[in-house]
Amino acid sequence: MSIFSVVLFHRGGSWHGAELELEEDVATIDDIADRMRDAALAGDVSPDGETMLLLIEADDEWFGIVRVDGHEEPRVFLSDSRVMNDYTMAALLVESGGMTPPEQVEGTGQKPHPTPGGDRELLGDLGVTEAELTALTASEGTLPGDALTSLAEQVGFDEVLEPLRFAQGL
């Protein structure tokens, strides 16, 4: 399973980013927030009061966003909570975001429709409304990478995100 993750941080009126490895030893959302802060510090950015976003993309199946503002509690969004049984990272986001994944109806053999979960307003002050974020998860044929590119364009960090994705062959 291939998971791409990048941390983006805002400083001096511009966005900066770095790829962030999320090893198996990441057990809690606080571990993720600490890794985000460490990456910002390595990028010579003080995390106090700064907005940091972690974008996660997995196997063209789902995307997640973790937002940390300084030392406040992390906020989480997941494009499809159904994937929690297949991806440890998705399960961690579901748990920390207080989400309840949809259940398959016994005997039908059908998976429930994609169900986004978490804080749908976590990008509101950055120019992405709850409706826009939700629409990106419901659009038929929209891949997670396309959704993240669209978000990057809206928020203004597309020039930072795209080289990081390109470096990973995405």
C-alpha cells in the first residue's frame, strides 16, 4: 500500500512544504502533530501559532487532512471513512476525528457509498467551504490526487505541493 504524505506550513505570507514519512510507529494523532511540528522546525518555521496541514493520499483510494494550529488540538478530515479497515492510517484518522464508518448491509454484497468524515470546516478560513470539501469527495471519478490538487489551487499552495508529488512519481 502506497501512502504519500506531505506537511505544508505557512510562514511570511507563503506556503512551504516537505514530504513527511508516517512510519508504522505513529500510534496517535498527537504523534502525527508532533511529526508535523518537527518538520516545520526542520524547515526553519516556528510552529507556535502557525497553520500546518498534513495531506495524505493513499493508493488512489482516499485522502486525509490533518490541521494543526500552533499547539491546539489537531483537526482531521477523511474523504472516505469506509477505508478504515484497510488502512491503519485511515483508522487512526477515523478514531481521532470521532467518525463512525458506514456499515455494509448484511447479505447485499454492496459497499455503502463513500462517507467523508471529520471536521469539514477545517479549511474554511483558508477559502475552502464545507460544501466544496464535501463535493470533492462525492464527485464521481475524482481521484484523491485530483481533489488535493484542487484544494491546493484554492488555498494557494499548489506551487509547493506539485513538485513534492512529482518527486514521488504521482
